[in-house]
Amino acid sequence: MSKAHHRKKQPEAVRHLLLEVAAGLCLEKGTAGITLDAVAVAAGVSKGGLLHHFPSKAALLDGLLDDLMDRLDAAIHQAVIDDPEPRGRYTRAYLKVCFVTGGMAEEGRWKAMTIALLGEPQLRARWRRWVEERSELYAGTDSSVECELVRFAVDGLWLASVLESQSIGPEREQALMRRLDQLTRS
């Protein structure tokens, strides 16, 4: 008999657990590994409990993307606020948050989401809107070719990290960071 009815209700903790489990399954098995049954079993919740938070696999993936984008927005926003130089500050924030090893606290979840983005058109469309909205929001300070180049470089470095196609040592990483930062200021 399930002991779920004896547990204290903690909907946010359960929601967070479900997102963590979904990300782990995605990393391990790809998006095909994210089934509602598999997530419920791995999280130790009833399927009804899962469906209460996420009524479909698409809703679960959307929830994971929403959570990650909210966290990314908060980290970038803080880095923008902390940067006294207006020109290129969004791009430097993007560089700081997305490229630095360990800079994205949810690195494993982002790797899982990147896998999902590659395979799910509706997620790619949402990510594209996020990128376009930020480009419009910061067009006054970050529309130079140099800033755009830096953001493309950061995206490429992130994809290389996800695919584990390149190994960059700490010294080389710092050299790349310095050079990309310089480009945002030219």
C-alpha cells in the first residue's frame, strides 16, 4: 500500500523533484526516456500526483524549460545589474552565466534540456522566442556585430560542452573568456 497519503503535502517540492527526475531521464535516455510512467516511478509519486503537476509529457518538458529559463533570466538580470558599463552588458552577462564552468548552477538540467531542444520543435520555438525577446530588449546596448558574434560563440561553446566534443582546460577557458569579453567592449 502506498504511503503517499501519509506524507505531508509539499507541492513545490514534488514539482521540483519531478523536474529533476525528468532531466535525469532525459540525460540518461534522451527525450524518449521521459514517459509519464517512468517519471512517476523514478520520483516515487503516483501517476495521478504527476498528472496533477504536469498533465502530459509536453507539459513536463515545458515546465522544465520554464524553470530553467526563469533561473537563467534571474542570473543574467543580476549580472546585467552588476555591470556598470551599458554597452555590451547583456552579452557579457550571457557570457558570464552560460560559458563559465559551473556558472550555470543547473548545468546537468541544461544539458538535458539541450537534448530535448534538439528533438522537440515546440521547445525550440519557445527557446527561439526567448532569444529574440532578449535581443529586442537589449538592442540599444548589444546589437553590434561583435556582441552577436560573442553570443554565437557562447552558444557554440555550450553545445560543445553538451556534446563533450572538446576539452578546454582552465587556462584556455580564461583566455577565451577574456577575448570574448574584449569583443563586447570594442
